[in-house]
Amino acid sequence: MVTMQEALSLILKEAQPLPAEKKAFWEAQGFVLTQDVVAPHNVPPFDNSAMDGFAVRAVDTAGADVDSPRALRVRASVAAGHTTGHRVVEGEAVKIMTGAPMPAGADAVVEVESTKEEGDSVFIGKEVRSGENVRMAGEDVTEGSIVLPEGSSIGPAAVGLLASLGHSQVQVHRKPRVAVLATGSELVGVDQDLAPGQIRDSNSYTAAAQCRTLGLDPVRLGVAPDDKESTRRLVGEGLEYDVLITSGGVSVGEYDFVKDVQDELGVDRRFWRVAMKPGRPLSFGVRDGTLVFGVPGNPVAAMVSFEIFIRPALLRLMGHRKVLRPMRKAVLQEQTHNRHGRVHVMRVKAWREGERWLVSTTGPQGSGILRSMVLANGLVLVPEDSRGLAAGDEVDLLLLEEEREELED
């Protein structure tokens, strides 16, 4: 058996970012840039008003207040999308709308709420400083600057920035094509009635769902029965993808054909079995650039294996540099036991009290108890050299969910 860290290192060594492709900027959310994005012009491209009001020379408002307003002559009006050729001189103002270009000579804007317009004059009820309520050219982005460096993940704000700069296409890492295959003659479809000895397939659905949380669109190949020819056909189909995830069939049972079929199809296995619980019978190999994962058939073991090993590999293929979930120190609230020699991955509910994280198990920790994952927002890694932990011990917590605050009634 390899250790968890050895297994992860072997996997990430093979999980190199996929080649580049061009994407329309509005379809690029969730992708990772393969080159810098440079600003072709300033944003904003000109000085403009941050609000509706009057463009003035700041010096003409000196000493103005509600009780002693300054009267200025309104010489023009300018709306967003338009310009004015009028130059503001001493004693003058230009009525201006949000986003409209600043007229020459003006260096500040008085918001409309602090003014009173009468005929062709406006009474200014406050003093403003030079530059007040003005968005200066280039204050967001300056021409020639790198606004999104290579390796950046494109989120909603980046999509908007690309639009504002006129970048209609960007070069990004291709996302991996993932195939998911469940194995076992005992598995039936979700809509089928259960006969004696049968269970419904859940592993292919949970693996696909875990992929979708990364913005991927996995393909479910179905279920391979305990038949070598069927397994060979479906595994062969899965090897046409960038990543193949099989569940079950990688142990040492008489009807566990996955490893044999992988060998026959030329998969170079890098390891089989990891010193962890659940998830020991995990296999990983490579065939012509395809990463091949064989996760255990027990549903919790399958999900835990995905979280710890497959998720970081998929993120690395996508071009991400930060691929591991955040780890925190937490205080255990109950006693636990561990089998010496393997890391015990406990499903826990984690919460904060002040600056401390506290954790408690989600109940029975059997590798077939899927509800223990439903209730969990974190995983605790009990070291392989530990026989168990006591309440109050400090543990390593792997957070599975972001923190959110509850709304008050």
C-alpha cells in the first residue's frame, strides 16, 4: 500500500494542464487562462461623472453651504453617450448625467441633491473638492496593463471586465472530458424495482455530481455487469476520454474484473491500495494520457476517494494551481477509535465558535453509510499512527463547503 500523500503525489504528477483552446468570453466562466489578458485601452476611457448633478470648477464652490449657496450659470447639458463642446469657465456649470464625459474646464461634480435649479442658474449648496464625484480615465484599468494574468480562473467579474475591454475571445485550458462507469451485476437503475440481492446504482451519480460541482459535464457509461467482455467493452469506451472513473471491481473478488481488463487494455497502473479507511482498494493508472481511477464500490469510500484524489487531479487538468481544499485545525467533541496503520477519514459536521472550529462525527462511519456524507460539511483525517482520539483533541479538518451565515427570522 502507498500512503495518502504518496498516492496524491503520483496522481498530480500525471495530471498536467490540458492544451489551450479559444473560447468566447461569455462562455469562458470557470475556465483557466493560458495567457495574460492585456488592456487595449483605459477603463473608463474618459473622465466621467459618477452621478447626476452639475459639472463645475471646484474653486467656484468654495465656502458654499445650504445657508449660503453659490449661484452658477448653467451653460449646457450632457447625457451619457453624448458630449458637449462647451468649456466651463469661472461662474459656470454644466448639467450632467451619470456616465457622461466631463466637459472641458470642469474638475468636480455636485450631486443634484445638493443643488437647486432656477431658470438658467443653479444654486450650489455644498463645497466640493477637485476630482469629487468624478471617475477618472484609467482609474479601473490602464492601457497596456495585465488585467488577468495567465493562470487566472474566469469568474463573473472577469467576464464583465473582458466585455469592457472588447476581448471577444480568450485562450483557456480545455476542460477534461470525464467518463464514469459503475460495475457490479447487483446494480440496477434508479427506476427499477429491486429484486432479492439487488441495489440501485448510486456511485455513478455521486461521481458525476461531484464532477459537475467543478463545472464539468461528465458522461455516465452505465453499469458493467460482472462479465469480463461487458467490462472490457465499457472500460475501452471510457479510455477514449481524458479521465475514466470506475467504481467497484478493483478488489480481489472472483468477479472483480476491472483490474484484469485494465491490464489487458494497456493501462499502466501506478498503485493499487492506499493506507486509508475508507478507500483502501483505490487504483490509479494511465493509458495514452487518460487518467484511470478505480474507486471502491462502497458509496462513502467512492466519494471520499473522489474528494481527496480525483478532485485535485481534475482541477489540475483544468489549469488551476490551487487544487486542494482548505485545511483547518479543529477540536474534536467526542472520542474516536482508529485501526493502526491507516489514516481514518471521518465524516464530520464542523462549526465555529469564536475563532475555534469544532467538529463532531455525523453518526455511524461505515463505508456504506451514504447518509454520513449527506450530513457532513468536512472530513477529519485521523493519523495512521493513532489508535484513536479523545474529546478535546486537536484534529486536521478538510472543509467540504464554504461558510455561510443563516438569515435571522
